[in-house]
Amino acid sequence: MPSFHPMLPPLQVQQWFNTTPLTLADLHGRVILLHVFQMLCPACVSHGIPQAKQVRRLFPADQVAVIGLHSVFEHHAAMQPDALSAFLHEYRIDWPVAVDQPNPHGPIPLSMQALHLQGTPSTLLIDRQGRLRLHHFGHLDDLQLGAQLGYLLQEANVQQTADATDAHGHTQGCTPTGCKAP
């Protein structure tokens, strides 16, 4: 896994679909897969969106949150929120999707710019503490993504076990002769 990164800036969102407005901080305690896409991006439709669907299906929602960020930097007229709503329905995307705030000074939307994204699809993994742990542009292999998600989930379990260990190295409630139920 890459080294730890600082906290992400907040998403600058024009509109949310499939949820009430939320922030990444609202999801603190879960690993977050932030899938950045455009509905007219061929790699997003053929790989990125199916991959996000698979993560949503395979990992418990209380452990891994899947969030979409529709970040339009081209074909602005064709990718308005009404068209995105139909797209989300057609592709059966039921996880929260944010519409990136347009930039009044250029084609690159505000969240895309703040997150230093190169384009779409982009995959960002955020750990349970809100730190950016993966920032990937383009096709990301399913096995690589699964391994990184597993690592982040296991890392949290190791930390929880360490937090529950006393000064003698015993897990709370446990001694060398056995573990008592709470």
C-alpha cells in the first residue's frame, strides 16, 4: 500500500442523486471507494461502473461505502443532471452520486481540480480515518482493487485488536487461560 496521505478536501457538489446531501466526513469509520466518472466516458461505462457495482455487491455497506462523482470536463451540454438521472436509472446505479460543481473559470469542475484528477475513470480509496490511500487514473485491475480494499479493511481490524490489548499483551477480557464473554 502507498504511504499515508493527508485528508481530502471536501467535495464541491452541485447536486446529489440516490441520497440526501452528504460529506466524506459523514462516512468516517468506513473505507470509501470514490469512483469518478462521466456518463459518456467509454472506459467508465465498460469497466469503472461495473467495478464499482461489484464492490458495492461484494463488500458490506457498513464497512465499504461506494460513492460516485460525476465530473464533467467535456461535452457539457450533453451531460446535464436530467441526462445523468436517466443514465443512473438505466445502469441501475443505486449508490450515492454527486454532480461535481462546474468551474466558472474553465472546463475542469471544482472537485476534479481540488482532487488533482487527470480524467475519468478515476478511483480514490479513502481509509476509515479519512486519509487518501489510493489515487488512480484509468483502468484499475479488479484483483488489485480487491487486494487494496482487503488491506484497508484488515488494517482497521488490526488497529481495533491493538486498541483492545492490555499492557500484558492480552486482548481485553482474555488471559492466557481463556477469554471471558462480556
